[in-house]
Amino acid sequence: MKKRLFVLSGGGCRGFAHLGAVKALQESGIYPSEISGTSSGAIAGAFLANGFSPDEITDIFIEKLNLNILTLNGFKMGLISMKNIRIFLQKNLRYKRFEDLPIPFYATATSFTDGTQHIFNHGNIIDAIVASSSIPVVFPPVVIHGIPFVDGGLSNNLPIEPFLNKKKDVVCIHVNPVKSFKPGEGVYDIMDRAVHLSFREKINRSSDGCYLFIEPKGLDGYGLFDIHKIREIVDTGYDFTKKLLQH
């Protein structure tokens, strides 16, 4: 069994692919010694750091996650309330503080005042996860110690920072790929591509020199809120990583 440092990106519901990728890694004898994640990668990372297996997490998500978890927020700083997501995390995570986790874990969020990256690794884990996952406009900022925080992907969608001096031992899993360019794209597709490209250079710098970079093909066909496609997104991450490790 090899212990490696895992870095998990954000990507909305594409983040379920982390579970498939980690399952394939574990079947090849590669397990996390520490985990850094942002947004959906922070959610997946928190469950893994809690000691759940990828299959156990997948079962929890399939059984207990649905679109009802997304309730309107009355247009107060965000369209959707995080209340039900907090309840889900509170009910299903074994440990609620970073200090109690069996695997060290770091969650990245972005200051909504100055855009700086903040890495949480002590105190209340649920506050940190919710802050890390709060996509601006969609979800309201999360105030921690007087500072409003939003989605960590805005400052770094592949948060390598806790492991900068150990990059040769890092496994990066990136689940938010740039779609292939197609002439004649519509306005939404152009905007989506522009947002992804704005992240790409930092993703490349973060992953450069790492032990392994995993970016499952086919994830660009899934949307941020495809909660009803959990199983196939997990399988996409698993199948790609399984084949990658066989080469």
C-alpha cells in the first residue's frame, strides 16, 4: 500500500467522479495520507477523511441526495439556501472538527472581500465545507470569523498549497475539464468555456511536477447540478482512472 497526498478539485456534481477515481486508486494500492480539496472536492474529501470508503460515500449520496436539497433562498445574496446541505453534512459526517479526523484534511475557500485563498484545517469542518462550496450568485457567502467566504475554486480549483514542498507525492484529481472548442457555440457555451479557461493556467501550475494527474474524460457532458446522475459520474471517474493506472 502506497500513501500519497490527494488534491481534489471542484466541479459541482462532476465531483462525484472523485469517488470513482479514488476507488480505482485504492484498488491499485494507493491511499490518501492527507487530503486537500475545494468545493465538491472538499465535500468528497471530507467524507474520505472521515474514514468512509468510496463505495460507502456513493451509497450515502445516492440514498440521501436529491434536488430537494436545493431550496430557494429568497434571492438574499444567493439563489439557493445552504440550510439543507448543512443538515445533510451534520447527519452523515462522523467527525465535525478537523482535529478529530482520521486523515488530515484541508478545505479551500475564497475571501469574498479580496479574493484571497484561505485554507481551513482546524475547527468546525461543516462551516469550512459549506464556505468552500458556495458558488457566488447560486449560494450565499458563508461568514466565518467576520469574513464572507465563497467557493474555493475561484482562488484555486486545484488547491495544492498544503503540499507545495511535497509535490512529487501528490495525486491531483481534476473533474472540471475545459470542453472541446466547437465553432458556432452559443452564448452559454462561450461563457462556460471562458470561465473554465480562466482557471486553467493555475490548474496547470498546481499539477506540474505531481506524482499523478487525473482528469477523467467525458465529465464535460455533465452539469453542475446533475444530482440524479451520481452513479454514472462515479463510474466515469472509476473507468478512466482504472485504465490510466493500467498503462
